[in-house]
Amino acid sequence: MTKKSFPFAALLPLLAAAILFSALLASCAAGGKKAAPEPPEIPGYGEPVRVPNAAAECFSIWRYESGDSLILTDDGQTYLIYEGAAPADLPPSVTAIPRDPERVYMAASAVMSFWDALGKLPSVSFSALEADDWDIENARAAMERGEIVYAGRYREPDYELLLSGKCVLSVQSTMSEHVPKVREKLTELGIPVFVDRSSYEPAPLGRCEWVRVYAELTGVPELGDTLFAEQKAHFDALDASADSGKTVAFFYISASGKIVTRRSGDYITKMISLAGGHNVFDFEGEDNALSSVTLNPEEFYLRAKDADVIIYNANIGGEISSIDELIYKNDLLAGFRAVKNGDVWLMGSSAYQDTMKMGQILTDFHTVFFGSADEPVYLRKLK
């Protein structure tokens, strides 16, 4: 029987992949930030200059001498923010958006707080949320006055309304990636789509820095820098080494009675730690759509019964007004230390829509853990 030779050539792709994988691991081990994508070469434009970020890793801003800008996101998207006439002959990978667009369709709830803070709410004409769903007071009021109209959920926009209303831009969340046909249709209709990726920022302060993206887009970059600096000051004011020694249980109870918390990589649990608290739920994982963890009653009781502080997540669990209402949802809570000591707090749904106020939310956590003469803004103590 003839002995066959081993096909070493077949191993070459595997060896190349292994080398690449090793390089990636080494890069991760080095602990650096994500490498920012390089801007594409656009005919007629010179070399852009990058604007440095303070904390964000999921976007970069580049400016040309002409006054136009590029916004690059970590998923490979490139947006050219132009002034005057729309540029011609752009590479297919570049989405052109006019500076300071009007008649915007806001389909990313976390972005409305940025536009509100920048004074650009009058530029928003269409919403993917109805008035009662907004915790941003000015947005709700604008819808009640008819200045912003409901134009369908992000997955089923009212295309006819957007066309007849001469919509210039759609701002979407990453949820839109689950319905790619919507983006394709909007683009086909001549409505550019900008996808917000602030929720993918590893650091809570990075989420807040996205105000600089929308300030660049709407033509008020100095205001964006100022607003971000105000929130950054909250982070800078805290002693990173301060430890309250208090353990914290952050969770909600679903309509079916399930107890749900978040993984350690979630931005809320990160801020609990930054503020000097210790989360009793130490489930590893990143902050994303799969970062929720459902606990069985026994595990919940064992982990949380001796927690010093309970923070109930009303964004999903629903608003409650007293500790008794919380116990009604799960009578195990009656024996918890925090309940007996009256150290139970409610985190309202407005904290999730008001991405602009990450610094204030962090200060609120610090107030709960260390005490302060100032009342928290986004946390309310239950009686």
C-alpha cells in the first residue's frame, strides 16, 4: 500500500488564522482602547484632522479645512457631515448628511436627550415613540403640541408620512440592525440613516460623550464640548478609591414574577462600582442586549438578603411608590436587610432615556452610598 504524504499546504490557512488570533489576544491583553478606523480617501477633500476623545471608543470625529466633517463609528460606518450643496461622487461606503438637518425622524430614544440639551429639539419632526413613552419632558410636550408627530416604530416606519413631511435624516439605535430592510428602504427613499452606538461604549462616561457627535452633526461643537465637560466633572469629582463598604442589589421583578438583574459589564452596575458600592450580583459579561440575568428565588435570596442597599429598576419593572408594593411583588423581600432598614431606592425610567446626564446619575449613586445634603435626581427613596 502506497503511503500518502500529509497535505501541509492545507494547514497554511489554519496557521495564518492562528497567528492572527494570537495577535488579537496580545492586543486585548495589552489593555488598550479600540483602534479607531481610519477615514477613507474622498475625492476633492484633503487630509482630515482627528478631534481627540476623552472616554468614548465607538466614534471618532475628523474635520476638513473646508468645514465639513467625518464621523466614523466602530462598526465601520462613515458619515460625511457637509455644508452647502450635497457632494457628488462619494464612495458608496460614505453616508452624506447635511449639517444641522431639519425634519429628523428620531428612532433612538437614548439620543433625544442629546438633541434636547443642544437646543435642537425643533429640528426633530418625527418620533418612533408616542408622547406617553417619552420621559424627556420637552420631547413629550413637543409631541403634545403637535410639533413632533409619531411616525411608527423603528421597525415599521410610516414611510409615506416621512416622505410627505420631507424627512431629511433618520437617527436609529442598533436595534435597527435586526430589521435591515428598514434602513434599505429609507436609503432608497433618499433619507440617510445614522445609527447611534452609544450603548456599546465600554465606559459610562463614553456614552455621555456622544453629545459631541450630535453637536458636530448639528453645527454646535463648542456647546457639545461644554455639556460633556459638565458631566465629566461629576466623574472627576469622585475619589475613584473611595469605598462606601455598602453592598447593593440592583434588579427588577417582571410581570410574571421573575427576578432580573444585569451583568457586571452593564453600564449601571459599572457606575454602582465607580460610586463606591459593591454589586451583590457578580455575573460576568458585557453590556449588550443579552446582559440581563434571570435569577431563581433561592439564588436571589441567598445573594441579596444581606445587601445594605436595594435599587429597584423601574424602567422595566414598572413604577412603584412604596416598600409595601415591592414586597407585594415578592414576599421574600420582607426579610431582606435593606427592606428592614428602609434603604430601598427606585431608579426611574427617565434615567435610561437621559443619556446626557451620566455624571448626575453617578453622583446620585454616590449620594445614596455615602450620604449628602443634596437630594438625588434620578433615584427616589421608597417609604
